Amino acid sequence: MVMARRKTKQLGQILLEQGLLTQEQLEHALEEHRRTPRSLGRTLIDLGYIKERDLVRALAEQVGLEFVDLTETKVDPMIASLLPEPLCRRYRALPIGERDGKLLVAMSDPANVYALDDIRTLTGRDVQPVVATANDIEQAIQKFSAMGEQVEALASEAAERLETEGDLSEVEAAVEDAPIVKLVNAIMTQAVADRASDVHIEPTEKDVRVRFRVDGVLHEVMHSPKNIQNGLISRLKVMADLNIAEKRVPQDGRVSMRVSGRQLDLRLATLPTVYGEKVVIRILDKSNAILQLSELGFQEEAYRRFERSFRKPYGAILVTGPTGSGKSTTLYATLNIVNSPDRNIITVEDPVEYRLPGVNQIQINPKAGLTFASALRSILRADPDIILIGEIRDRETAMIAVESALTGHLVLSSLHTNDAPSAITRLTEMGVETFLVASAIDCVVAQRLARRLCERCKEPYVPDPKELHEAGFTEEQMGQIHQLYRPVGCEACSRTGYRGRFGLYEVMPMSEEIERLTVERASSEAIRAVALEQGMIDLRADGLMKAMQGLTSIEEIARVVK
């Protein structure tokens, strides 16, 4: 008992010395620790005083071992491949490099002598253990075991197999070929590990290029031999239940697959090009569907303006922006707030990206005659309170949406325009009467997605006044800016300097003045001028404010908002 108490004091002392804990927090944690069977370390984490990484670092110091942060440490892929993946997962250990002739192995439990003995026997090397968090080790194992040389080897094996078995006239045999199946699985596993939203498989003149879109930017991942092209693409088409014999027209489908223990919904689209069919796979992450609206990036005033609209029982709310700007995520997050047992919510989508509990979702099917317009006519007879229309594409859909908003329904929808004021003119150009647009539309939100600076490696700097002026900062803002941040790049962000994205928002409620301008068919520039006078913050201004807060760089804002 005395020993345990002394160790507890040592851990607390280390955390105090590192400035991670105050004396009051330690005393409170010790009091909690005595009342429960949890360890002091777990108690400190549960109380929110420290993070797991802080605890592991302190415990490593306590036993005299080195702590490594795997998100900031460069791991040698060749060294990482020395241990089989199942063994790495069993022992939560990963070889990360060499030091003084010894194999450097990151472990969550360096006291496991059986693990150390097995690693020594398998590698034939002396081992020097270092300490890392279990979560970091799991992520590193997933990253280094999923693709890399494994994918290259599978691609080569598939190419050799296809060379010896002749051309791909036997498509059925080719798509079930083991190396092709493993190659597809390895590509998708790596895409998930890299947080990719899309996978592009593109035939070129001499090979097949694979690219991932991560945080909105495409990155080249690998090149595969040309002779596996047909087998690889046919395998993907079979998975999505597409016609593998049809290569002249675009096709699209869906597929569900389990990757790294997660169930994924994939949207797959083919496009005939001069070198063969290109395939784009959209990875739908269900966790995005349950995001809180307040977490998406709304500034406080913009959120209040938007909330005033979606809390109303009727009216139309439009979310605008280009493809891939996060419109669906914003609409779903809004639905999550207004969704309650006393409301009948019906959506019409193409496709239904996420399944929402308590919401009646309809997938349109043009081949069967179920279009946005025909579905909307039917659901208005189904007593809805809230209607979500995936996208307004034509006059008929626009008219039904506007009429629904005027007859006591809250209507949420998306539209493809560059900014909020342009949505008004876009609807009138579609043929909707201006007085109907003015009466029905309650709020328009324009949005873009900007990359978030990596918290681990972003670098502060003092900007040049000329740079600030060119970026679009006002004189008042320039006087308040003492430093901004720029990307650097580390292991955690794959050397890009950015990790994750957030929204830039332009919220325009329909005031009386804007309604009058709408009826008068005023230009979008005139509507914008009035909206700005009434306090609307445009996309660029919102982005620059977030750059001032250290969330992103002014280069990223310039890339996203023209």
C-alpha cells in the first residue's frame, strides 16, 4: 500500500513539474481516486485534467523510458514492415526506426517481456522499446500495413497473373482474381486511413493512376501497370452492380463494404475517357451526418441569423455553393436539430447519402418515373411538416418548393450558385415569379469548405502590411493583427500543413428591402450591396476572420474564395 501511494505521488509530481496539472487539480483527483477503483491516471483523464498522451508521457518518464509522439515522428516504412501486422496489433507495437544498431520499437506496454522476446526472435535484432499511446500505435499500424509496398506488390502480382493468363476476355475470371480483389481492398483501406473523401482511378496512356482527395485537394498515391486496368475497373463495377460490358456511357451505383472495422457506403461513378473508363469513388462517412450545426464553422452572429430561419414553422431555406462544398452536411445537421417525434420530416434526394433516424427519406429514380417533381407532388399529400429537397434543378421542382413554403411547410434545399444573392436571381431565371420568390424564401446560406491548419505544426509569423491589404483585410482589422499562422507540414498532416476542414458561411435573411429588390428584378450585385449594409458577412470576410483566429491561412482563403 505504501509503494502504491509513493508511485501515485511520483506521477502527480511529474505532471506538476511539466505544468500539465495544478496542485488543486491533483488534490481533487487524489480524492476521487481514493473513492473509486480507477487508477490515478485514468481518474485524471476522466476529469478532463489531462489527455491520454500527457499521461503516457509522464508514465514513460516515471519508468525511465523515452516517449515518442507518432503523429510527429517520421516512421521508416521498410522498418515498419519487419513485423507482421497481426503481431503488431496483438502487442500494440510497431518498429519505427534504428538507433545505435538497435531496432527502435514503439510500444503502449514496454513492460511486456513476452512481446519484446517475440520481436527479438522474429527480427533477429536487439530491441530498444520506446513508449507511445495505444491510439497512435493503432493508427500507425493501419497506415503502414494497409498500402505502400503491399499495394505495389499486389499490382505487380495482378499484372503478372494477367500476362500469363492472356487478355481480359474472361471478365468474370478477372474480377474474381485474388490479387485484383486484394488490390481494391488495399486501396480502399488506405483511402480510409488517409481520411480521403474521394478515390480517383484514372487510366492514362501508359499506366493507371490512383489519386485521393484529402481535405478537398487531390494527392497522387500510386501508378499501376496498364494491363491490370480492365480487371481493376471491372471489379469495381461488379461490386457496384454496374453493367461491366457497357464501356461507352457513364454509369453510377452504390456499394457497401467493411473497411478497417467500419461499414462504409461508397458512391461509384464511371466516365468513359480516351484511355478507358475512369472511376470515381465517393466515400460517405456516416459520422458527418450527426455533426452538430454549431461545429461546422458558423460565426456567432451568422449562426443566430440562420437559427432564426430554421426555427420558423414555414418558409424556404436555400444552401448554395459548388459541388463538394458541404451543402448536404449543413442540411443534415440542420435536420438533426429540427427533428423531433412531433414533426413529420420527408426528404427527396439523389442519392440518399446518409440514413437519418426518424426521417422519411425518398431516393429518386428517373428510370421508374420518380423525379424530384413527381416525388414532391406525392409527399405533399403525406402531411409533411418539414421537406428537404436534395437539389433544385428545374422550374417544376422550384415551383413546388416555393408553393410548399407558402402553404405552411418548412422547406430546406440546395442550389448551385456562387454566393447567397445569386440564388434569388437564379430562381427568377428558372421562371419562378419574383413575387413568389420574395414571399417564400426566408434565408439563403452560401458556403465553401476551407482546410484547417494542422494544430501540431502551424507556424506563427508577422505578416507584411502589403500582404494583408492584398488579402482584403480592412484598415481596422490590420491594426488588430499582430500575427497570423501559415502551414509547415508534419507526420500528423501528411506534410500538407492542413488537417480537416471547416465551413465558410454567408448568411442572407430576406429583409423587406431585399424582397422589394427581388420583385423589381434587381441584379444580384444590388441585392448583395443591401445585404452587406444590413450586416451580412460575405464568404471572404468570414474566411479572413477565421484566418485572424488562427484556424487557417490567408493563402487557403484565397484558394477557396475568389
